[in-house]
Amino acid sequence: HELVCECVWVLGLAKIMTDGDSPDSAPVVGDDGETPQAPAVPLGPFNLPVLKIIVEGQGLHGLRYGDYQRYRQYCARRMQRLRKGLNFVHWETGKGKSKFVQRVIEEDTVVDERYLQLVLHKAERSWAYAMQLRDPPGGVPGREVHHMARLLAKAVKHSAHLESLARSKADDRSVLESEAYASWMAGTLFVEQEKWDLALQKLSRCRTVYDEMQNHAPSGPDKDMYQKRVDELDPLIRYCRYNVSREGGGRDLEADSLVLMEIGRSAAGGDMLRGKVEKSLADTRLKQAASGHEIEWLGEKIKIENPSIHQHILAAEGLQYELDQMLTLEDKIAAYDKIFMALDNAKSCIRDDISKNLQKGAQGDESLTTTLQQVRNKVQAAVLNRTRERDLLLVEQLQVKLQAVSGAGDRKQQERKATKPEDLVKMFETLLNATEELAAIPGIKEHAAMAKLCAARTLMFKAWRVMYLGVSYLAIQRFAQAFALFARCEQLEKVARQRLHETDARDAVDDVWLDKLNTAARLAKAETRAAATTFAATASTSSASAASDYSSMKLLAATPLSTRLSNYDAAVFGDGKAPKLVDFPPPIEAVACKPVLFDLALNKAQYPDLTSRCEKKKAGLMSWFGRK
């Protein structure tokens, strides 16, 4: 009975599992061949942290370095993953080829939070592509401008769609974030189209929403994220207000230039704001140059007729304000390079105008040539002054590296470092040459204030050069020479400070460097005294300890090595000579001589006469024929 009940239960379960494959349970196909979707199950409101999603995605996928292409590709991949996960792809497979079917996200379709993320990444992809086209490969915008406008319009469309979906499917917080995101995207489009009134309305609404969310957010990453977004919107809103106020006309061009430079100093506005400000600033400078403004050189006002020259000079002066927002040395050096480029362009225009005027001969205007030469002198002085500022930045970096080397205890680590006192000596020689070149510009010597300023700077840079020459001598333990150089440095510093206080043209930077020089010279003299005292004490102690061993070491070194083979003491003495192996020349010793025999009877010996035995020689003519 139990076995029969178990079989009946298994058969019933199998029938239940196979009911879905029966003909009665087959899906109903409509007249158009498509399967109607089941009614969506009503779900609760979704939570979509819009700002958090885009901030994390942009920070991890390229926008930290301004790589919009990488971020666009990430958005495309993210959309593809979301579509596959939701089974919401545009392609339908059948018996033949697959065909494309546009799938639209509507309110009834949104049964998952990922549908809202899909719409969000659509907008982000279009926006990233538009920002990528802002900087064309060739540098000159062409059809990319129109393509960028279409992409921004598409991004605005997707962001508005996201806002409408969020109002019906998301919670209140997500609705506010979606509204702020749509307002920001619309404001970006209006800024690009230069519709300043509409852009100001949208961006102000976006800032209001983020500011309120920042005020009500708990302390933590979310609060900082909203505050950072508000800080990014402030320069853009100010730029829009500036353009709205300009539409009335009658504004001061110089005041406009200052406002634009102040807006441009903010790095929180993004690449689009930076590009817009640079374009507006260039237009303002061109108008300001065309209005025939004057420049001042050595107390005299000079009117510039050529707008191009004045525009390049204004560009160099405007770039000087950008140095205030630069934090790293590399950024400051890049800003100085831009300044030098603008001043070189001004010098090129001046040179061309002088050449054209001289080619006219007697018909040329001598006063114009004199004016252009004065403008050239001003530009050359500006180049030398900016060069001095840049070189002083490099000197500060070298000083920091040199202090790090001096503080290192390992000598090998010190030798591996590239910074030496001689490097700073060369830098101050370069500064000294630039100051002398500035003093040689026509008109400088005749101007009392500038002449005294150049003399004071010359003495100051000479003092710094002497200072690091003393550091070089101190490094090789030449204490007397180093102390004398530091004392000479203090003398030059006092004279330079006196000369500097006599002129009204001095800069605050000069006083700072003189104060640094005074402090460094006093510390160097004290360090030299301490090092000399320590060296003398160490030398006296070592000499006293070595005196007791001197006699024994000298006696040991005088003993040949061949006579003390069983002694393992060192054979080399402190004088650096080779060890004594044997005595040379060897000592003389007495040697027994062999007996010498003298033959005294040989002188008395009588030898016999043997001439009769000798053969007689033939003589005569025929004797020649007998010779052999």
C-alpha cells in the first residue's frame, strides 16, 4: 500500500512538471507574429543614485585624465552588459537571419532598476562623445562642431527621458537627482549654443537641487560629493551671468578681461568652461587691442598702432594670472612657456613692422620706428623678468633637493643624488647674466630706479653664488676658505639690501630672497665653526692615540719580512711605501779564500833549438809555380 501511494505521488509530480510543455499551455501568438508580454508586476519605487554612479564611472574610466574616448567606450560596454542581463537586446533571432527591432524603454517596461541605469548610460555615452569631439585631431574644428551639437542634443533627450521615468518609478531622492542631472545636461547644451539666459536658468536649478541635497546629507562621502558638484557649477554660473550682463553692451573691456581671468583661475568648471573662457578672453583681448590702448614703459606711455602686437602683450599679461592657481612646478613651467611664446610672437610682429618701415626709405616714419623699438625694449624686459621668476622656481627646487642630500646619512646615497652645490652656482650665474642683460637694455641705465634695482639684484645673485661656493668648500673640509666665503656673502647681502631700499621699483620677491640669504649665510658660518671644531678635536684624539703606536709600527716596518716569517703583523707602514721583504744590499760576511800558487821557475827554463827541423822556403821566379 505504501509503495502504491509513493508511485502515485511521483506520477502526479511528473505531470505537474510537464504541464508547461503541453499544447494547451503554449504561448498565444498575435496576428503580427509577436508574443504579447505579460503584464508587469507592480514594484516599489527604485533607488537610483545618479550622481554617485556617474562620479564613480568617470573617476575609474578615464575622465580623471581627460580621456573622454575611454569613458565613452566604458558606457557602451556597460549598456551592452545591462541589455544582456535584462534580455532587452535589439536583435531577435528566428529561423533565418536575425533582424533589428528597436526596443523602447517606457514606463511599463521599467520593472528593474537596471532599466533606469541603461537610460542614464545612454545620456553619458552621448555626452562623452560630444566632449571627445571638442578637441579635433588636427586642432581646427570642422564638421565635428555640428556633430558635437547633435550629440549634446541627444544627451539632453536621454536625460529628460530618465527624469520622466524616475518620476513614476523611482523614489523622491532619485527624482531630485534625475532632475538635477537633466538640468545640468540642458545647461551644458545651452552654454555650447551660447543661449546664456536659458543656460543660467538650468544651471541655477541644478545648483539649487545639489545644494539642498548637500545640506540634508549626513557627513561623509555623499556630502563631499554634492559639495564638489556645487563648486564645479559656481564658475559656470558666473560665466553665464557675465555673458548675460555683456549683452547690454557698454562694458569696460579691461574689466571684462579681469573677470574672465578670475573665472578661468577656477579649475573646477571643467574642460568646457575652460575652453569657453579662453575663447571669450581671446575675443576680449582682440577688441581691447583694436581699441588702441597704450602701454607704459619706464614712466612713459606708448601707443601701439598694430593690434596684433598689443594682443600678444595682453595675452602674456593674462597668462601671468594663471600662475596663481598653479600648484605644481610642472604646471608653472608650462604656464611660463606659454608666456614666452606670446612674447616671442609680439617680438616677431614688432620686427616685421620695423622692417616694413625701414624698407620705405625716406618715406618711412622715423617716429614709428622709435616707438616700435621702445615697445621691443619693453617686451625684452618682460621676457627677462619672467625668465628670472622661472629660474628662481628652479632654484627653490634644487635647494630642497640639496637639503635632502645633506640630511641623508649614507654617503653612497649622497653620491647617487644629482643635485650638488655646483648646480646652484651655475643657476645663479645664469640669473646674474640675465640681470646684466636687463641692465644693458636701452633706457634702463638712464632710469634711476631701474638702474639701482638691477645693481641690487646683481649684488644679491653674486652673494648667492658666493654662498654656494662656500658650501662646496665646506663639503671638502676646507673650513677656512668656506668661512671666508660666507663672510663675503654677508657683506654683499648688506650692500644689496641697502641698494634695494634706495629704489621704489623693487619687488616683494627680492626682499624674500634677501631674507633667505641672510639666514642661510649666518647658519652656514655657524655650521662651519662647528665642523672645524669637531674636525680639530677628532684629529687631535687620533694623533695622540697613534703616537704611542708609531715607534713600534716603525720598528716593525723596518724589520725585513724574511726574518719574521712567523710574525703575522702588517708589513705595510703608514707612509704608503712597499713592505720591506729583505735587506738590500745584504751585509758583508768574511769568506775563506782558496790558496794561490805562483810558478817562479818558468823564467829560468832553457828551451832547445829546433830551427833545423823547420822547412826552408823556396825563392825565385819558378817558385810561384810550385806553390800550392
